Amino acid sequence: MNPQQKAQKAGKKPKRPKTGSADAGVPEASPKDWLLFQIATGLVGVGLVALGMFGVFQGVEVLPGDQTQASTPTLESSFAFQSALVIGLGLSMLIVTARPARSGLLLASLAGIVFLGGLARLMSWAIFGLPSGLLVLSMVCELVIPPLLIVWRGWIVRSRQLRSDAVAAAQHQGSQPTQSSPAQQHPAAQPPHRGSAASQQRPPAPPAASPHGRPDGPGQPGHPGQS
């Protein structure tokens, strides 16, 4: 008998094993539950790292259009710093890919940072005008993909939690012994049969009549016991 069955027999609620997760209340899921999510976050992480590395070594030339005349040491230094931040975002996303069930807070932080970057691009569009089509596509991805990843992960965790609760409830119901009714446990306490009660409460029969046509009973004339 395992510890869980002993706890159920003693009437105590079995404790769930600790998973060591940084997110409280997140159950461990099978690899199939996270496979597509890991593929998506892995592609995002690799893409961000590659884009950041390309920006560090190529500078502003990676931007659409002819940027050779606008290139200055100051602009290149600022662009290299921003590209390094992109590399950091990509590496953090790869951590989420490796441990998706335990990286809810990290994913929310990364999604918030990228979403703020998309809002900054949108504000720049309103102030300075429409950028190139590639940057508009980047803005759309920054505003759409981060919320989708958060909702996707929440759906996986919620569905896993519902399945775990259903299995635990089924095991708990199967471990409870069937209890008999009080009448079956104490057969002597059952009420008497109606027929027997009626026979016990039936009034006595009247005395039989004597040969003289009078009731044959004590104190009556003609009774053998009367002098």
C-alpha cells in the first residue's frame, strides 16, 4: 500500500508531490502538452538571437534602404546596444522553451517588453510617419505574438489542471467504501409488520351464549358458579 492509499484509508486528503516549480499551483505536464508551444517559442528565440547578432556586427546597414550616408559612430553605438538587448530577449525566450511549465513569470516579462517595443513603433509611426514595410511587419508581430504566447501557455496549464483534478476526483470516489443503510446495519430496529401489530391490537371476542339464551359469564343468572 503506497502512502497515498494509506492517507485515503485514514480519511486524510493526500498531498500532491512538490514539483519545485517557480509558479505555484502549476502541475507538471507531459511533453506532448508543450511540444507545439516549445517549437513556437524556440523559433522566436532563435530568430531574436540571429537578428541581434546580425545587428551588432552589421550595424545600421541591416535596416531597409541606403543607410551608408546616415551611419555615424554615435548611431552605430546606439544600434549595437539595442541589438544586444534583442539577443538577451532571444536567450531568455530559449529558457522559456527549455522549461515552459516553470517559466510563466519570465514569459510574461518578456512578452511585456516586446509589446512595449511594438507600442513605441506605433507611436513613432504617428509622429514621424510610416516606416518601411519590413518594420511595419515587425511592429505587427511585436503587438500580436506576445499576447498569443501568454494565452496559449495559460490554456495549456488550465487544461492540464482540469485533467489532473478529474483524475484525482475519480480516484477519491473509487477509494471510498460503500456504506450500508441504518436499517441494514441494525435489523432488530426495523418496525414490526403491520399484520402482527393489527393482530396484537384486535379486541377480545365476546363471551359465548348459554343454553338459556343469556350471556354465559360471571355474575349472570344460570351461571354454574352462582349459588
